[in-house]
Amino acid sequence: MTDQELYERIVLNPKVMVGKPVIRGTRLSVEYILNLLAHGATVTEIIEEYKGLSPEDIQACLLFASKSLSNTTFMPLMETA
């Protein structure tokens, strides 16, 4: 699946979830899906819990987040030794 096809799975609509990026046809935000993954949920667990989702929807969330952060500069949250 191309990047463009994946991007088309993510929509921003001010009338849905206050304009947060969501998976097309759902009220599941990219942020929510990433949080599930960050806390140990697997792709299989997520798509079993939310029956309308596909692995490509999860992949689209990851790609969207990656591209959103690609031109961002971050300050470290804490110094490392």
C-alpha cells in the first residue's frame, strides 16, 4: 500500500473529535491508537476490539505520526549522563 493510500485513511474534520486526525469512518483518533500501542496493545488486539479497523488503519496512524514529527525539533525532557 502506498503512502498516499495510507494517508487517505486519516481525516481531519472540525466536526469530528474537534478536528483531531481520526481514522476515516470512525471517531478513533490517531492519538488514541498510538497511545494503545505505546501501552502494549498489539495490532491484533486493537483490530479485534474495534471490528471495523484493519492493520492498514493502524499502519496509517503510524505513518501520519511519523510524517507529522519529521520537521519538528524537540528539546530533551531530561538530560542524560
